[in-house]
Amino acid sequence: MLLTLTTTHRPATDLGHLLVKHPDRVQSFDLPAGTAHVLYPEADEQRCTAALLVEIDPLRLGGGQGRRQVPTPDAFTLGRYVNDRPYAASSLLSSALAKVFRSALRGESRDRPELAATPIPLEVRVPVLRCRGGAELAVRVFAPLGWTVTATPIPLDETYPEWGDSRYVDLTLTGELRVADALNHLYVLLPVLDDAKHYWVAPDEVDKLLRAGAGWLAEHPERSLITRRYLAHRRALAGEALARLAELRLADEAPADDSVNPAEPAEEADQKRASLAVRRREAVLAALRDSGASRVLDLGCGAGALLAALVADRRFTEIVGTDVSSQALTLAARRLRLDRLPERQRDRIRLWQSALTYRDDRLRGYDAAVLMEVIEHVDPPRLPALEDAVFGHARAGTVVVTTPNAEYNVRYEGLGAGRFRHADHRFEWTRAEFAAWVERVSATHGYTATIVGVGDDDPELGNPTQLAVLTRKEETGA
């Protein structure tokens, strides 16, 4: 089995730091069913490729030498020894990824922490992937995650094209993503497409799935299929996982500003939601990185989508999530798996119940604060109280604010005049209204501000999301 990961980020050899595998060495790792090797077929400043080659021992896979037999997708007697497992990507390759690139999957890089948190150009190639559902399914599961997908069916026999295609595809993914995100997508989706896990699926697989799917699976249009297949069609486990994903979706802030035509297919609606939610979160993270902040407040954190991204970036040494809802904070703690984090990681995170319309001394003195899709949920008469509490009392060095652009709403079919994108929104501002509010708050509380758009740019209506970065004047030397 072979998987390659290529980048053209400059210098491209930084890929070795992200994967924690030196390009000048071949490294080997023992697996329960064989051996994994990591090597670099090319490595220079312009282009670098890391290859994961997994050699399967049929005797070990089949249960020989005293090892436990593992299931294979072949029913005949010798199927446990004679099968496609040594050649076609499957859950065996996924398990190898988890062992070989453990730090990279967590988004950790001691030498390049900033780069580990940054999307870079990537190309993934899996030349032989057993794909139950064909090339079309590969597109359906990877494309919503930001990948451009090329899945070419492999013919049964090139000499006899009339025989048709085999059940295998040659898969290529290209996109600009964090390496950790790319690896977690592969970790979950390779066995999903293969749909024949090589090991017994225990209840702890639910936690593995939700951990690897943090930030994307809850909003994925194929989440039900992914969950069922990843959990080997074990109905009770799949039901538990889907229920926990539903909790995240209900409490998450993402649906609050991404309404779509109620009449369009649910999978298209989910894809639009996920796309804008991810782009908004990445824009907020970029603004925080540019500010140089290390101690950050996520005000109105909801179920913790942004908190999870902050925790993955080591530059943020203290992270506080606040919400008026105790249920939302419970969901955030579950999403972050606080009870299972190492003590050093857990000490970086605090979750506090707090109302943003009241002064809270605990929130003073932080480098940055985020109000991501929050202000539109506040009744307009209460906005001055929020402004006083956040900008006048807490006074973080940088405050990042996002809110819907009401002008863009006409692009959502079925969203009638006067209707908001979410039932809990108290208002939605045009670009001019948001700019006027930002200007007034900045002048009143001593900040300078810039405003940008997030999401697809409509030449007439602007972007679906508005983002403002307010910087305290003494922070700029003004």
C-alpha cells in the first residue's frame, strides 16, 4: 500500500518538520500486520514528497504465528491469506497513519508550530484504493472538505476494456489545508471508502471518530454514511456517534449565519454551511495570529468549534471560552475532551459561564478577544452594555468581530425579505451599518479598526460574512 503527500510550500522541506520525519532518512515502524516505511522520493525547496509505504505480512494478517486473526472482505477459506489487503489502501493504511504520524495528526510541530496551524498547498495520492461506491463516492466525501478530487477507476484488465472497471480507484486530492486536517481526513475516510475494517470495532472507536472528525464531521453532508461505515455498521455505536454529532450541530454557531434555500437538497445546504463556517474560522485564526496574541478569549464560544482550533495551535498559551449557556459549555468541554487531555494541555484552557452584557473582571488583561457570530444574537437595546463590557471593561488588545452581511441574504433562495438567517438573530446589518457600528465603537473606546469580507465575494453584495479587527490604540503606539 502506498500513500504520498506533496507540498510546494516554500521551503517545501518544511514538510519534514510537520510530519516529524527527516527527509534524509528512511524510517520503519512495526505494525501488527506488517511494517510501515516513511521515505522522501523528492525533497528540495520547491517541492517535497513524503511517501508512506506499508508492507503487509499475509501470515500476520491472517492470524498466523500466534496472532489473532483479523477479518478480511473475502469469504472463501484462503481469503484471510489471499486478498487485496497488501496492495489496496484500507483501514490498515489508516492505522499506519495513526502510528507513524501521531504528532502531525494532532497538529503539533515543535520546530514549526506556526506552519502546523497554517493551510499550505498539498497533493495526496493513493494509487490503489478499494472504493465501495466508486469514484463518485470518493468525490462526495472529500470535496466538501476543500479538496479538488480526481478519482480514476482502475480497469479490471487494460487488455480487455470491455470487462469494465474494477472496484479500485486511483485517488488524487489537491487543496490548501493544514497538514493535520489532511491526515485526519484520510484517517477517517480511507476505511470508510474501503468499508471493510480489518479489526474489531469497539465502543472506544466512537471517541476516535469524533476526535479525528472535530471541526468537520458534524457539518459534513455525508456524515451519516461516514459514521456508519467507520463504525463497521454497528448500529448502536453509529447511533451514539450521530447523536453526539447532532448535539454539536445544534449548539454550534456555524448554522447561525449560513441559511440556504429550504427547498434545495440537504447535502447541498450542509456543504454551503460547512464551507463558510470553515473559511470564517480560518479568517479569525489568521487575524489572531497576525495580532501576535497568545492569551485569547472566545466570547460566546458555543460548543467550542473555534476553541478546538485554538487548542491545536501552540502559540495560544491561554485560551478562555465563555458562554451564557451552561449546556453549551458542557458540549464544548466534551468536544475538547478536557477530561482526557494531558495536564499541560488542560491547563491552557478555561471555560467560564459569563454574560457579555455584564462586566466580568475575569476577562480583563487578555491579548485578544473574539466575538464570532455573537453580536447579532443580542437585542439592540442591550448592545451598549455589550460594548461597555467588552471594549470598555475587558479591553483586550485586539478584538475580532464577525457578523452576517444582510445584503448577501438575497443570494439565499427561500430567504424572504425581512427574514434573518437564523431564528435567534435579533438583527442583521448591511455593510454600511456594520462599518458605522465599528467606527463608533472604535472612537468611543480607543481602538483602530479594519473590516474585510469572508466567503465568496459577490461584486454587487459583498461577502456573506463581515469581519472587523479592532486594535487598541496604545497597542499600535498611536
